[in-house]
Amino acid sequence: MGVRPVPGIVLEISHLHKAYGQNTVIEDLSLTVREGEVIVIVGPSGCGKSTLLRCINALESNQGGEVRLHGEPVLKGSKNLPEIRQKIGMVFQNYELFPHMTVLDNIMLAPVKAQGRKKSEVREEALALLKRVGLETKANSFPRQLSGGQKQRTAIVRALCMHPDILLFDEVTAALDPEMVREVLEVILDLANQGKTMLVVTHEMQFARAIADWVVFLDDGRICEEGTPEEFFDHPKTERAKKFLNTFTFERKARQPKTI
Amino acid sequence: MDWEFISTNIPLYREAAVLTVKIGFAGILVAILLGLLCEIIVYCRIPVLRRAVAVYIELSRNTPLLIQLFFIYYGLPKIGIRTDAQACGVAGLAFLGGSYMAEAFRSGVEAVGAAQEESAYSLGLSRMQTIRYVILPQAFAISAPAFVANVIFLLKETSVFSAVSLMDLMFTAKDLIGLYYNTTESLALLVVFYLLILLPVSLLGSVLERRLRYAGFGT
Ligand SMILES: Nc1ncnc2c1ncn2[C@@H]1O[C@H](COP(=O)(O)OP(=O)(O)OP(=O)(O)O)[C@@H](O)[C@H]1O
Ligand SMILES: [Mg+2]
């Protein structure tokens, strides 16, 4: 059994319950994310991965349980929700950049307007971050002038510039052409190496294995299995996990010798 | 065609045109603000006001401007609110235009979509900041064509102002016809002056639309 280190707790999800009408999507789910940890969530389509991430920053209301960030409850409708959300960075599958603003304005909007930081200071940081992800020449471009990979890197910088305590990634490469997937994954890998705390939903198993400190396998809105990447990918315990992992491997049976 | 009649009466029409433009644009300005206010109330789902807005929009869209003007001009003094003809014209146009503007903004806001809103919220922007910096700028651009169409529609509606004895273009034409029976000349002048007001607005509108389309953010 792999051992999970125990530094400070950043995010605590306890007994979370989420339903759309009669349809239960997340059921009694508990998960703790610690400082500097990278947790990867995998699972079949429709198992509730996106819903889980959206419950964490209260884009969705829940029907039971709670989410705490550094001990503070994240509650839909609470007065300090915008402040708490500033500490939870989220990157979406479809980027969701603001199309009427340049790359730089996209990044600077929330730090300046929501956090009240100084424009000059934010601009400097934004440009440094853009440089880091190879987009220094795109600061004054509009989103429509960027490739998918560039848009997603911009979205990551936008989240980073808020200095969040945790970053949530929801299948951020799913909408990208294959040749752009790598440039985005490398940015995320770089963040992991910097010790950022992250919760990553992905369908890229190689990447999951490389980046994860801990893998959580979600099925039908529950945690079905969790463990270190080695445990989970090499020795999955449950039948469901085995079946899920099998969908990513292709094998060809040895050719039958030709019979005449 | 009696050219002398035309040339002697041009100043009269010019004066009337100025009045029409003045009241027209004042009314449209108030209509825009009213429409914006209505849309913000609907968007923010403010409990009681939201109902009031729904009632107002139905009332405003389904009654002719003429009747609305009569109500304001003859009705309000009965309950002790005094209005002069000009204020009444502005109010009537604003009452009619507010609902059209609100509908234009609403379709713009709906086209922006929930994902943009969530993106802004996830960055920690407040509701008001989200509306101001993310939703409205995009909604304005999307609703520009409907907005321009409304402005032109409302300017044309000003032709019923004469009913509350405002000396606008229509009033002047009717007056001259009544006095001199120069129907052709009076109507020709009327048409020309309306075109003089509306053509530049149309042109400006299509330039605005084109600019916004080219700035077209899309994806
Ligand atoms: N707004 C909604 N209304 C009703 N049902 C919803 C809504 N959003 C999601 N669901 C349902 O909740 C379940 C979980 O959806 P979710 O998007 O979280 O899955 P997912 O694990 O992210 O899937 P994928 O890998 O395809 O992105 C699905 O069965 C979906 O049909
Ligand atoms: Mg999903």
C-alpha cells in the first residue's frame, strides 16, 4: 500500500451529495486535498467528474455534505463566495476566455477588479506568466486569433494570476487537436513541479500517471478506488477499474497460422 | 408642384424637424436606460420588480403609441401629475421604446451564455462585476442590429406626436394642408424631412453593425 504524505489540508470535501431532480450524480463523496498535492480524477464519461469540480467552487449547489477550503465552507449564495472563489482556480474544457478582451485583459480583469491589485503590478506578473508558457507575443491578441492550445494556456495563466490555493482542471485537453495536447499538458506538468496544489480531471492516462501523486477513480458518483498511480494503473483492485483501464489499451491477437 | 410654397415653408419644416429630433432622441435615450434597467431586473431575478417588468413589457408592446400618449397627456393631469406636450412626447416614446430595448438586450444577454458567466464567477468576480465587464459588453455587440432597428422604428413612431398638439413634422404638414390645401407639396416636404432624419441614422447604424461584426469575437 502506498503511503500518502500528510502536510496541511487545503480542500476538504465531506459526504458530498449532488442530484439533478431524482438523478443522483454524486453520492456521499469525501476527499481531502493537501498542500502541494496533485490528485488526478479519472472515470468513465458521465460518472460525475465535472459535476464534482463544479460543486467545489459552488457553480453547482449541492444537496448534502460540504466543501471547505482552508476550513472555510464554500456555500452557494454565501456573501463571501466571490472571495473564496478567488482562491480556487478553475480551467474549463472550452477555455471560456472573454472574447471581447485581449489576452492580457482577460488575465488582468479579475486580479484588478476582484482582488483590487495594482494594474502595473498585475500586468508585469501577467506578462511574466505569459512568457513562461510561450505566449509573450500574444498579449495583445484576441482569443479568436489564437489556436486552441494557445487559448487553453491563456486560460491557465488567467487562473494562475489570481494566486489560487488550488487549481481545478476539467479535461482541459479534450477539445484540442492532438498536436496541441502536449503543449498544454507540459504547462500543467510544470505547475506540478512547482508544487502547486491541483485537482485534475483527465482522459489522458499517460499524463495522469506522470503527474499524479494520488489517483481517484470515480464511478457512478462514488469513489470506487483510489491509490498511488503505480497501484492504480499497474494493479487495479476493483473489476470496474480494470474494465475502465482496459478501454485505453488495444491489443491484437497473434495471427492464426493460415490453414489451407 | 408649387416651388414657391415649398421654399417659403422649408423653415417651418426645419423647425418642426428639430423638435422631432429633439424629442425623438431624448425619448430614445430614456428608452435605452429603461430597457437596460428592465433587463438587469430580469437578469438578476429581483422578486417583485421582475413581475412588474413583465407586465410593463406586455402593456407597452401591445398598445399603440397613440393610446399611450393619450394616457400620459390626458390621463396623468387627472391624477394630479402635470405634463407639458414635450415631456409627454418624451415619456410616451420612452414607455414604448423601453420594452423594445429591453427585449433587444435580453436576447443579447441570452446569446452570451451561461458558460461565460460561470467563467467570470470562477475567477471570483461578483455578480455586478460579471454583468458589467463580461455580460453587457458582449450583449451590446450582439444586440446591436436589433438596437439600431429599434432606434429607427421609434423615430418613425414620433409621427403620432401631433396628436398631443406637438408641432412636429406631421403636425406641420397637416396644418399646412388644412390651411392651403397644398397636399402634394406638404406631403413631399414631410417625406423629405423624415428621410433627412432617418437616412443618416440608418447609415450610422449599419456602420456600427459592420464594425461590431468585424470586431466579431466569435470563436
Ligand atoms: N445540468 C444538468 N442537469 C441534469 N443532469 C446533469 C446536468 N449536468 C450533468 N448531468 C448529469 O450528471 C451526470 C454526471 O455528469 P458530469 O458532466 O459530471 O460527468 P463527467 O464525469 O464529467 O463526464 P465526461 O467525462 O463526459 O465529461 C451525467 O449523467 C449527466 O447526465
Ligand atoms: Mg466532464
